[in-house]
Amino acid sequence: MYIRIQDNQIRFRVSQDEAKSLIDGYLCSDSIKLNDKFLLTYQIKSTSNESYLQYNEDSHQIILSVNKTEIIEEISARPSKQGIKINSNSEVPAAFLEIDLKKVRK
């Protein structure tokens, strides 16, 4: 899984295998240590409800919950370059889930 933050957007990119794992109910998670006291964790999970982006300030987690049906549709229709756009309001950056056809998770 990769994450890119730019121009008030957060783009999560997963491999096809990771997308299939999300459909199966698994969580994709990674983190980056920014200094000795700050670890930023970001994760993606599937949901049967509406997709949303959340930031947990206490645990320094960026959590992307994506509707499972949207992931299935994105995979079956050859993933788009834009990816799945997560509805967001002006208080939260726009978020996208991109499924990479070329990357194979090792």
C-alpha cells in the first residue's frame, strides 16, 4: 500500500491482491515514524456502509473506510486512473482509493 498527500488530497494506492484482501474483510495498514515520539499510521478497510475518511488525533491514524461494493465494481471494470473518490466535505481533504493493475505485492 502506498499513500500520497498533495494539494489537499490523500490518495491511497493498493495492489490488486490488497484490494481483494479488502473485499475479503482484511485491513491494509502501514505506518511511518516521523520522529522519536510520532508514528503516523494509515489504514484502509472495507465497509458495507458509506465510504468515509477519518483522522484519529489521539492515535495519529488516518483511516479510509471504503464501501465493499465500490471496490468490487472498480476491480471488475478495470480500475480507473482516478480511482474511487470518497465523499468529503470542505473540512476534510478529498480521498481516493486507487487500485494498481501493474503492482504485485511481494
